[in-house]
Amino acid sequence: MQPNHIEALLEVADDSLVLGQRLCEWCGHAPTIEVDLSLSNLALDLIGQATLLLDYAGEREGQGRDADRLAFHRDAEAFRNSMLVEQPNGDFARTVMRHFLFAAYANPLFEALTSSPDARLAEIAAKSIKELRYHLEYATDWLERLGQGTEESHRRVAEAYDWHWRFVDDLFFDSEAWKSGAESGLWPLRAQLRPAFDETLNAGLARAGLAEPKPVWPIVGGRLGKHSEHLSSLLATMQVLPRAHPEATW
Amino acid sequence: MKDWPLWEVFVRARGGLDHRHAGSVHAPDADMALRHARDTYTRRMEGVSIWVVRSADIVASDPAKGEALFEPAASKIYRHPTFYELPEAVNHM
């Protein structure tokens, strides 16, 4: 695996890591204990995926960095996640919409990765795809209920769609690193995943009774290390302990 | 979300075993009740199948009538199959 392939691997790992960390913020704050547990389960799935992917990236890099090192000792500009996943939780509707959009993208991606010629990556994807299928079902179920629920829930989830739509192109951005891996046959271009995403998206929107989002100027750059202001504060919370006590173990 | 109904959750631990009552969850409808049950009661591989039923749909016996319902059985010891002499060949009864 070439150095830029490792960089591309971080794009996948960091999406899971950052979204997992975001969802952890709901712990103890969700509307009900059941939803609290559901969101924590999603978070733990994502952090598990990130751990496997980051450990692998660290091994291939060969500089002695493991998942913890990569998660806790990189600054924001070294992160390769899309800007969608670092967006604040907002209300429950925003969290659900963000998760729906992410899962609609991650499902065809991980599905494709299960047949990567890189056996280790295929193995990680095979484990993760089962989790991600549930994530998509869960998010779609909530999307439908919010969309078809009350006037207020519909308004909020429509607002959430308007808000998150601008980050969808960033999710699908094909960086040079990603393109290089695609040329080597490790994974498809993200652009090739878009039709599957659109199909899932349209089906979900139809179930929820949601209209097209307001046109917005798309924002891209996450895959290049250009992030919104929100990532730094997320990382500050996530990294403060291992940075303050680098030798701590637990 | 305060008005979500309560659902009773039954989990089958392994193929061949009965579903057993695991607890209850609040959920807006049956599908979400299944999701909540999965996320609440099968996080540690406790099950291979889940049933949920609206708590309100369960018909329960009246605890106040326990005496009339259950105590008469106490004196019918002959209902236990313990008075038969088993042949040697039958083990583990």
C-alpha cells in the first residue's frame, strides 16, 4: 500500500471516528433512555470501525503509530473526515438526518470494500457493513417518523435536510489519494457510489414526505484537511486526556 | 415522547429455546419497539429473536385474587408425577 493509500484509508477511518465521537455527546442527553442506548450503540459501532481502520493504517505506515496514537495525537488539519460528520448534533432531527446521509453513503462504500483485493480491508468492511446496514435502517425509520410525525417534527427534519445538504458533495469528494487507490483497484471512485446513494436518498425522502432541499453552495475540503470550526472543539474534548497524560493506560 | 406506549420485550436466547420476558421499552410504534428492544436487551449477544407486545394488550391475573387462583393447587400433591416407580432403564426423570 502506497503512502497516499494510507492517507485515503484515513478518510474512511476518520469519518467513523468523528461521527462516533459526535454521537457520544448524546450519551445521557437523548430524549429517552431507549434512544440514548440506540445512539450509543451506533457510536460504539463507529468507534470500533475506526479502531480497526486506524490500526491498519498505522501498521501500513510503519512508523509505530497505532489507532490511539492516530486518534488522539493528530491535529484537525491532519484529519481526513468529511465536514458532514463533524457538524454539531443540533436537535434530534439534525442528528438523524446527518446519520441518514452518512449511512446512505457508507453502505455502498463498505459494500464495495468487502471485495477489495486488500484482504485486511475487505475483512474490516465485512464486519462493518452489517453494522452500517442497521444504521441505515434505524436512521431511515426515524427520518420517516419525523417527516410524517407532527408539524413541528416535519419542520425540524426539513430544516435539518437544508442544513446538511451543503456537505454531501464533501462526503463524495474524490481526493488525489482516493483516486490513486481507485486506479490501483483498491476501491471504487466515490463518484461511482453516488447513484446508489441517490436511490437510497430518494426512497428515504419519499417515505418521510420531504421535498428537495433549498439550493445551497456546496462546501468541500474535509478530505484535504480543511475543516469547519467545529472539528477543533470536538478534538479538544476527545484528545485532552491522552494529550495531558500521554503515558496513561486504562 | 412522553406519551410513547410501553412494550413488553421477549427474547429468544438460542434456537430451540423459548422466548423469555426480558423487560420493557417505550416506543412510538411496533417497529421502533423492536429497535429499542434490540438496542436495550441484546447488546451483549443475549438473543437471536425478539418479540414485542403492547403492555396494554397483556391480560394479567389479579394479584388480589391470588388466594383463590393459586392456593388450591397447594394441596393437590398427587398432581406431581412423583408416585410412579420408574424402571431402571429410565434415567434422569
